[in-house]
Amino acid sequence: MSDSIYHEIVTGWREDDRARFSSAQFEFHESTGSTNDDLLEKLRRGEAGPFHLIVADSQTKGRGRRGDRWEGGDGRNLLFSLALQLGPEREKWSRLPHVAAYVVGSAVESILPPGNQIAAKWPNDLFGDGRKMAGILVETTLTPQPFAVVGIGLNVNLRLADLPPELHDISTSLYEVLGCESNRWFVLGLILQGFLREYPNIDTNFTDILDWIAPRDFLAGKNLRVVTGNKTIEGYAIGTGKGGELLVRDADNHVHHIISAEKIEVC
Ligand code: BTN
């Protein structure tokens, strides 16, 4: 099963992309606890390296940010975790969620009809038609080597009708926006090629990534209440800073550079 999915993913790829992603770097599980947990464990044991990918059809302990759960199964969506080797400059690690949002967002946009834009909500949710289509959870392990695990849940062929009514206004899928099914492995192939090409160059291309995000910024211009550490900041979002931080201008015209937030309320 794993082997046939691998071949479907890399069909039509350029040789140089294929050379950096072999079948030994790929694992598929019908069900697992969490692909992020599985990959973190493998990396800690030294059994996985750069661009190792774990995909599952369903998760029993799938994790989202802030303790949310992400289990979504039925083999209709994409749930996966990808290992990215971290460089020595820690201040650049906070760029990763934005790189992931860019890579996933541009893969999705390449399937949508021209003019259909995805919105990116800081730090790393992707929205289609104002509702959440994908979530990204970036975690790190420092031993034996520093790696990030980028965990992504992308609703591909999910039907809103299969979700509880309370989620209808806040969730969506590629299927719901496009009006027809997409091949999950083709979509995953696009995303992986994006990481293989963009990640090694993030020192030089991060400005382009921020330029891609700016017109798609879900929060820009909106009034926010942001809880970060022991502070609550109120103001309106003015975009993403050079290091990937959320910029919020308060009533005194002071611009706050927010690196992480426990809660963001859009007022
Ligand atoms: C969020 O929006 O809160 C982030 C959701 C991230 C979910 C993905 S699914 C694959 C990977 N494994 C996990 O346990 N979580 C991430």
C-alpha cells in the first residue's frame, strides 16, 4: 500500500525532486495516534532524516494547536507530518509556519480556478471562502539533531454534510470550494515539491513568501484582542513582520511584534 501511494505521489515529478524524496522516506498508516508524535519519536531515535514523511488516513490522538484535536479520517483528507532539518540560527525557526502556509496555500490555489484565493490566518491556518480548510502544527526536537516536524491537516474531499452542523460555518474543504473531488496524492505531491524547492532557500526567499501572504492575510485590518504570555493586546492587525511575527497597532499607535499567542479574538 505504502509503495503504491509513494509512486502515485511522485508521478510526473522532476528528477531532482525525486532524488531528494525516496520511498524509504515515506510511510503510510491507515490509522495511528498522531503522525506528529510518530515522526518526533523516529527523529529522536535517529531513524528519520530530512524530508521524512508520515501520512495517515486517521488519527486517534491527532493534535491541533492549543490542545485542540485533529483526527479527521475516512481517507478523504490529508493528515501528514514532514521532517525539516533546522539550521543553527534559531531566530529563523519562526519562519517555518509561514513557509508551510505558503507551500500548502499555493498548492491549493494551483488547483482552484484562476482568481480563487486562499486566505492565510496568522500564524498558520488556511481559509477558503472564509472557513478553515487546513491547519498546521509545527513542533521541534533538538536531539540528536534539531528538526522541525510540520504537521498538516488539509481537508481535501471532506463533505460539509458529514460534519456536525456547528462546524458548517467554520470549516470547509477543497471539495466544497471547488465543487468536485481532487486526487489526494496528487495534492500531496504538489505540497511536497513545494517544500523540497522552497525550504532549502528560505534564507533568500522569505521576503517573497511574506509578499505572497500579504494580500491573503486574513487578519490584516481587523481589530484583534491577542492574549500573549501574561499580556492582552488590543489593536488592529497591520500584517506580518520580517521575522514572521504578527504586527498589531494599538490605540496609542504603538506597534506590537507578537511572536506567539495563546488566543486571538477577532472583534
Ligand atoms: C491546528 O489547526 O490546530 C493544527 C492542526 C494540525 C493537524 C495535523 S494532522 C497531521 C499532524 N498530526 C497531528 O497530530 N497533528 C497534525
